Amino acid sequence: MQLGVIGLGRMGGNIARRLMRAGHDCVVYDRSAEAIKALAGEGATPAADLQALVAALTPPRAVWVMLPAGAPTEDTVTALAGLLSPGDIVIDGGNSFYKDDIRRAAALEPKDLHYVDVGTSGGVWGLERGYCMMIGGTKAAVEHLDPIFAALAPGLGTVERTPGREGRDPRAERGYIHAGPAGAGHFVKMVHNGIEYGLMQAYAEGFDILKNKASKELPEAERYELDLADIAEVWRRGSVVSSWLLDLSAMALAENEDLSEYTGVVADSGEGRWTVMAALEEAVPADVLSTALYVRFRSRQEHTFGEKLLSAMRNKFGGHVERPAGG
């Protein structure tokens, strides 16, 4: 299948690579000529601008936009709306706010353009591991794109199958779902990221407690010099708190148990705030997720070892680089 990919950063470039490995054709564009050149060298068709990208695609076209939420995505979708033809599909695979998806889909509908939102999880590891995808849009558009989603998804892999799923949609087991109409994909991904905040915060606080058991404020007989890297490693083996986030924590601690390369300034990328906003709108108590968000705000003023671990996890799964405090 042929796909246009706009935005060749940490995830966009690897999405194109994974698709090409599966035999799909990608036409690629980015503001960076070097990024385009790199993908072209791997078999992609380069495009000098959006017009060239659209011209290189055979109708019905599908264009995957992988850009930061907000103006970069908004401006690109608006530009594509003026270039595409009836029956074409615009895919937003970034982290847009789901209400923006609803508005965009409604704006494109009179032009007979389909809008599909894909909440995409996998970070810098997605090229090899595959991407977990939560998809919103019309049934027809999502089914048309199924070869793309199937190629990007992890597949069954080595994850044990869940008992009792007989007769249910098999796509979920392979790593992607059609969550509902426009916006539903990004809504599910938004809550996914809100939960991620809470999970990361739990690990961060736990390891902070472990590290501070050596504090001179404690009675000497109650002090322990604990090996955090070994604790993280043993918890990966059969523990009920094992997870990919713990895997990444173990990796960071094995590299440098003091995490001295991290300041502990922890950014929030929007989805945590939006999840708390949704909880307020629905009158759903979200104590853990709200607190985890507020900790990220506080981390920009004062930093703990736990916040260094939060920063390390973000770097390991998404390649996120710390911003200076106040930045």
C-alpha cells in the first residue's frame, strides 16, 4: 500500500521505515532536507513540499501526519485539505487533543475527505517492537488502512493470550483497535498517557524511598545501602509490578545508579493535563493521575531522585530530552 508521511522525527521516520520493511511504499516530507534524504536513501520517495507529496500519491490517497500537536498539525491538515481530492484520507498519528480531531473531521467531511486519528504508542522502540495504536474514524476509512495498521502493530508476539477473548475483535491482540468515531483514538491514547504518568510516579516514589533508606536522618541500625539496579532487575523477574516502564528503569539504573546525568526537571506533554480535564468534565475522581501531573509541575522548581527516575524513563521510552527548569 502507498502512504504519504509528513514529519520524519523520532517516530515519524521510524513509522516510514517499519512500513517499508513490510513492503509498503512511502512518500515522505519534512522541513529537514537531511531527514528526507535519509529516508530516500532507504527506499522512500522524497517530496520537496506538500504539493509534491500529494502529486506523488495515487488516489485514493492516504497521508499520515506525524507532527507536534497544535499549530504544526493544524496548519498541515488545513493545507492538505486544499490539496487532496474527494475520497482521500488524512491521518493524524501525533498526540492531538481529541476535541480538535472532532472539529477537523467535521471540517473535512463536506470536502468528502476522511479524517482518522491514531493514538500511537511505542516511542523510539517502535521500529523494532511495533506500535500500539488506538484509532478513531469511520469504519470504511479505518478498514481501508488496515494493511498499514497491521504492518505497524507488534502482532501477537510472545504476549500470553487472554483467556475468554474468543469471538472478539482479533485486532486488539495484534496491537491496534478501532476505538470509535473521530477523536476516539486520541481520547483513548490521552487516558493511556494519563495512566502512564501515574505508573511512572509510583515507580519514582518507590525508588526514592529505597534510595533514602540510607539517610543519616534515620537511626544507624535502620539504614540500608540498597542496590537499586539489582532491585529493579529482580522485580522484572516474576514480580507483580513488572512492566516495560520497570524494564526501562532497570536499564537506566544499570547504566548509572545515581542518575546524575538527569536533573529531575520533568516535562508534561499535554495528555496528562487533558486527562485530568476529562476527569473533571465527567466528575470522575482521578487522585493518582492528578497528583502525578502536579509532581511534574513541582519538579521544575525542586528536584528529587524520584524525579530523576521519571526523567530517565521518559528519555528511555521516547527519547525525550530534559528542558532546563523554567524552559
